[in-house]
Amino acid sequence: MSQVLNRHIILRLIFSGLLVLLTGCTVDTAEPALPPDKHIVILWHSFSGAESRALQMLTDQFNADNTQNIILITEYQQDILTKIEATAAEHRPDLVVLWPKDLQAYLDAGLLGATPALAPTIRRERADLLPMAAALYTVNGTMQALPLGLLTYLMYYNVDWIADLDYTPATATWDDWQRTACAATNPLGGQTGIGLPAQASSLLVLLTSGKAEIVRADGYYNFSDSAGQKAANVLNTVLGNACGLVYSDRDVGVTRLGHSSLAMLIESSMRLKEIEQAVINGRNFKLGLTTLPGPDGPGPTLWHGPGLAIVAPEGARRDAALSVVEWFFSTEAQSTWSTATRYLPVRRSLIETRLNSENLPEVEAALLHITLAAVDSGAWVAWPRYTDSMACRAALLRGLLALKESTTTPGAYIDIAVTACNTAVKP
């Protein structure tokens, strides 16, 4: 913890020292501070890889372009909330990147309650914010963080293969999907109809597409309703008859789809480019992308994504942090972030602009059309905030794995998962 505090102080000292060199001003290093017209905004995140690089790119861009004398600094941290709670207010960050699963803990710690819901520009352009993005961080009617980007879960498929099996994604039902998955399966030839990662999210996605009531009005989970029970029966038929493959290695499904030993694959939209490349490297067939089926046609989609929240105390620090949040919602920042990370933009106008761009790959266009169709139809579900508890995730995964076995009561595993997930709910 002392290393975090020391680095925070050192950063302020460094910038104070730079100002001395550049302006000739004397700075009291006992209490490092910038002149009143300069503001340092510290952002903590736990990203790695492309997201970390993109965040640094945006930081450099903000620092080069802003005219408000704000200096934005981004830092990678683990256990962000724990460190914030153990740190004096003056040494805390001003902004944090979080996920829906983190939101309640920040609210319980009193870190978000006094934060203005939206910066002025975002309030003016609220209509451009996709509703599923806003819903991820809205509690009791107040948006507590700015969504940075979106991802959803979809079905990738071999277009020619499933066409030969008379499967039409635009109108397919659970029964069509079950029939096609088993028709595509040939154990002797090493071919399987559908692939699913062994993750809690896989079951949640399928329950969502099956139109189960994921969250009731009172905040508790109810995905073991009649629709959830039907989804469990369909999954039990598909998996129990070896028409579906549940795998632990996240690359298995992508590789097998690319080599045409899987007809269909359930995966995140974040892996679109990766899957496209696997197909090019494999059999090079036409790749399709669609929503998952439901009882009577395409079902609702489940949406997830990171957000940017203000934890700065009231006053100049919070005002400066609000300016940064506002800039992250800009067309320029959103476009840069989405291109660099593969998250979908949270603004409708940016999706429409991309759809009108030249030479847009067909599969990417399909993803963007799916996004707008979800908005226009209202057939979407925001990621449930309390499903990341260990008990909930374990019960969802156990349920998915159990549905591979022959059982007379597949819905019982969904009942168990609902009970486990409800133990973490704070309505």
C-alpha cells in the first residue's frame, strides 16, 4: 500500500518539478501542489493488453488537446477498491474503471453517491447513448458511471454448412436450433453442432435468449421460470446427446469452428476479429453472425461492458474529473477506444456512421445491425450486477456442466443457480 501512496505523491512531485523548470515558479515540495490553474486527474484501471494501450493512447490525446489545464495520468492497479478504502482522500485516484459487478461495492463504500450523474455534454446527448449501456450503470434511476464500451454474446456459424441443414438464423427457434445442432454432429467424422465455453456466462446467455426473466422488478433473479425451464430442457437434449461441446480451453471453440469441426459457436463479440482470422487460416468458408434463438424466434441479447466512475471528492478535483469523463464520451474518444479495443461504441450515432462507411466487412456490419435491432426492438438484457459472486458463478457453471449428463429434471440445476445467485442480491 505504501508503494501506491509513494507513487501517487511522486507523480505530483514530478509534475510540480516540471512546472518549476518550465515556468521558474517555486514549489513547496513539503506539500506538493500545482498552481491553481493546473489540475492533475489520476485514473486507476485494471486493464492489460489492447485496452491498457488504448487507455494510454487516449490519455496522451487528452493531455495534448485539452484547453482546461488538466493533466490526466492513468495507472494500472489491482484490488482498486481495497486500495482506495485504505488510502487518505488526498491520495486517492479521481477516476476508476469498473464493471457492473463492482458497482454495489463502490456504492456501499460511499464513493459514488455524491457524484453528479452526468456531465453537461452527456446530459445534452443522452438520447445518443445506447439504452443497454446506460442500464449497466444505472441504480434507482441514476447513472453512476459512464459506460466506456459494449460487448454482447452471439452465435458465429458456418453459413454453407447450416444452410445445407435448412437452418435460417433470422427465424430460427429453439426447436430448429436443437435439430440443426444434432444434424450437424458426426462423432466418427469429428464434427459437432454447437460449441460453448465452460463459463457461467454461457448458461446466462442461453437463458437470456430463451426469454427467461433474468431479474424481477424487485431485483431478485427469476431465470428458473417456465422459459428458463424450457431452455434447460433444450440444452439437456443438445448436450446430453453429444450435439454440443462444452470446453474449458477458450481457444478450442474458435479453432474448431475455423477448421469446420464445429457448425456453430457461442462467443463474445470481442472475439469477432479473432474468429474471422481463424476461419481464414482454416477452411476459409463464409462466416455468419446472428443472435441466439429463443422459443419462437431470435431471442434477447445479453450486454456487458466497462464503465468510468468518479471517486474524487467535491471541489476542483471533481470538476476536473467531470471534464475528463465528458471528453471520454466525445465522438473522437469513443471512436478511438472502440477501434483499438473492439468494444462496441456506446453512442448510436457512431454505430450508424460506421455502418455507412465504405468496405465494411460483412460480419462486422451484421454485429452493428444486431446492436441497432436490439435497441429498436427492446430485446436486450443488461448484465445482472450480482451474478459475479463466487456462489452464483459456481452454480451457473455447475448447471451448464450438469446439463451434459442425462437427467430427468434438468430444470433443477437452474433452480439451484437462482437460489445461489439470489444470496448476493441487495435490492
